[in-house]
Amino acid sequence: MNVLILTPDRVGSTLLQRLITVYMLRKGFDQPIINLHELTNGLIKYYNETLKSEVLGKPEGTNWGYFQSLPEIVNLLKSVDHYKTSRLAHYHLVNRGDSIEDKIKFYEYLNKNFYIISCRRENLFEHALSWVIYTHSKHLNVYSPSEKVNIFYDLYHSGITAHKEQIFKYLDRYKSYIDWTSRHFDIQSYFEYGENIKDIEKYILNLDFMQGADSNTWMDMFGQSFKDFNTVSRTLPNLIINQPSKVSHQIELIDNNYISENKYNVLKGADWPEYKDFTKGNLPDIVKNELHEFAIQTAKYSINTDEKTYNFLKTNIEPYQSTVGQLAKLVEDGFLVTSVPLKLQSLKEKQQIIKNYNQCLVWYNEWVDLNEFGTKQTEENLDQIASSEEIDLNLSINKLLK
């Protein structure tokens, strides 16, 4: 079973394809399942030592780009036996400039050989804000609490200003994406971000090809519910971001599947072994245990951190980091391109980051009127959505420092 996710980006497509891959691997199929991320910005064929066969993957490092024609991509997809989970982003097809003939043949191949999911988003105002934040962060996804802090710390504290041209640009893109999916693809399922993200496991397990899966929940796989796993990944960077005096120590400690040699030697306990390459999540148990306790105690004495959050982390940090290590092994073995991404910002956080948020709402409603597309929003409705989202994420609501 091949799975293709259509996306305009900023609608959960990376999270969805990584998770679908993990759940498919758990269910088991007659061929291995390998996640390829984006189909059109570079694929390679290589010999996979774990599977003892030739498979597809992504080029190493940053060597991704439009160096393959669409017919070459189709030939690569045909050349291996394993199943593929992947995505196709509309803006990549726009940027590539392929001929109409090549695009039509490419779409025909995908329609015949993939189960196709189209990602959508009801709240287009928030969709545009997500893209505005990207123009400042330059990152579509992050994969660890420390990475999120490194990338977004300054933005959280300084804020950003959006422009009308940006809002209109990304809303226009989304409208074009909907037209593109409707004209060219036979879609089997729709992933509506605002609704389905609340219980993404339920959405995945209800997909046609996942029917009949036994013992296939995140809890079955990792001993922790996905909601708790997701809550830990959201809580840890928020703790750091809200504590500037402790950032330098916490960035690597809490996300302790990796620790630099310099930081390791500074913090080295009497029983710790000498440093070696700990970049792949292979820290000795004695080091992990001490770092777990440090993270828990840090959370306990954090400003803006209540007893409920402390108790939650005390219970869930260890299974969370065990899961992170198992996901890292799937990346190392070539089944995943990266690990599962973290949620970047809730609507409440976007409200606090974007300094002219209310002006953006005026521009958004103007665009809806001009295009007769989308749903107009009010400040009251958005505040209600933001509050509901925080409850769904099971977070203690901390006001971001300015």
C-alpha cells in the first residue's frame, strides 16, 4: 500500500506521513514501508543494510533539489518493491516548471498507484499566520524540544510584524492548492487539520488500509499514549522559552538524546564514562537517569510551572525519551526521513508572537470578501478556538515572556 499526502504545507502533512508510516510498520504489510517525504525535491536509490535490499530514500544533508525530471521520479518509484509513504506539495510543482505533459503523466501514475489523502484547513486565517512565522524562522518543522528553542526563542520574545501582502499571498496559494487537488487527483480521504489533529491516531486507524489492525495504538507500541507523548513534546520547549536564565543549561539537557562533548564534560558526574559519539541517542543509562531527574527538578522549580505539570513530566519524561530513541532507530534504519515533528505554535501562541495580529484579521476578512472563499473570522470566535485548543493539548497555559 503506497500512501501519498497532498499538501499546501502548514496543515500537518509531515506529522501525518511520519505517523502513518509508524502505524503501518506496526500493522505489517507484505512489503516494507519507507517514508520518502517530498517526492519532487530529490530521491536516491541505495542498498539498505537493515532490509538487505535496494530501497529509495532522500539525499544526505542538504542535497535536495529539483535535479530529477518527473519521468525520472516515476522510474525510481517503479524500480523498487517496497511501499512508499510520501507527500506532494503544490508549491513544489509550481516552482519546478515541468511541462504539462510530464505533470499529467505524473498525476496519472500517482492516481493509479497511491492511496491519496488531501490535507486541508478550515481556519485559513491561522494557516496564513503559520506561513508568516515561517518567513521569519526559515523552518517548516522542528524535531526536538532543543531545536524548537534554538529556532524560536528570539521570535517568542521579540515578536514579529506581518504584512498584508504576506497574508494575501499565502491565502492565494491555499486557494490554488484546493483547485489543483480537485482537478488532478482521485482523493480517497481528507485530513482536516483543525478537526483531525485532535485525535490523529483515530484518523489514521480509521483509514481503509488500516482496518483490522490489532494492538496498533501508540500505547501498544511505546507504552505511552500519543496525547501524552505530544504533550511532553509541547511542554518541554515552553518551559525553556519561559525561563531565560536557565536556557543555556536546559536546551541540551531536557532533550537529552543528544549532548555536546563540551556540555557533557561540564556536567559530567563522578560515575559518568568518558565522552564518545552520543549523537544517535545512545547515552548510557546512568547519564540518562541523572538528566531525567535534572529535567524533572527543573520543571518543579520553574517559574510558571504548576504541580500538575511537574507530576505529569515526572511520570512521562522517561517513556517519552524511550519513544524518541525508538523513533530515532527507525530513522537510522531508513524507514523514516526524520523523526516525528513537534507542533510549532498554537493559535494562542501566534496571537502573542504576531504584534499586529488584529490588523491581520482585518486583512484576512477583506481577502475572504474579495475572493468569496473561506470563512470570515471574529476576534471572539478565534479566542474561543484558541482556548479550546489549549484544553485539547492538555497544556497549562503560560503567558510567553516579552
